[in-house]
Amino acid sequence: MEASVKLVPLTKANFDDVRDIYRDAICSQGLAFYNKDQIEAWAALASLPGVLDRSLKEGQGWLIRKNYQNEAFAVRYPVDRLALLYCRGRSARHGFATRLLFQIESDAFREGIDTLRTEASLFSYRLLLKYGWIVDSCERIKIGGIDFCRYQMFKKL
């Protein structure tokens, strides 16, 4: 990573930034994968009480900070699940999601976790496939009454 880019632990003080990164990632990159209704429904989750709260409060996470701005984050919750992995549109394709993924996998491995699992969106499943994750199944879900497909995935560490 470049000198102005740092990997830092996620803390409660960063939760508002994380919600903003979440929204930005969906809104700035979503049209490549989703329609307008899907993007609006999904992005709205960032502001709904309780949706991200438990993962953020009880999970273990990391931020990528570039030039003192939080640009990407990942959270593992519970200990065997990659719960969240998001990157602002302006920082996409800079290796930040890959760096966060490797850190999450490394943390889990050091803690004795032998398999990680996740529910991957169309955003992340190709990245996960690239690094050895396996699609277990595709599931249909609804967010705000709107249909989505996501991938149940896992990786043996």
C-alpha cells in the first residue's frame, strides 16, 4: 500500500463513516450490477436502526484510510463470517477490498477458525472467487420488498 494509505482497526468512533462508505459503495458502483430500485432499497439499509448495528458493535473490523479519509472497511461477525466488505467508488480498484479480505482471513486463521462463510453480492463474489472462495448456493432475498440474488460462499483457511 502507498505511504498515505493505512489499515486501521474499526472503532465505534468510525461507525458514521462506515455507514457513509456503505451507502457510497452501493450508490456509486451499483448500476453496473443492479437496477435503480435495488440500489435505493439496499443503500437505505445504512440508515435503518439495527440493520448494521450488531455487526459493527460486536464484530471485528478494519478500515482503509487514505490521506486521513476512511475509504473502505470490512467486518467479521460472528467470528466465522465475513459480514461486510465495502469500498467507496472513488477508491474502487485500488486493492483496498483485497487488502481488507486478506486481513479478515488472516485474523480468522490466527484465531483458529478453519472456514469462513459469507453472503456475497454481485459486487464481491468475483473478488472472493479470485481468492479461493467457493459458491455454495445462490439465494433469493428481499430488501425493502425488492428482489435480490446473493451467493452463499465459503473458504477453507
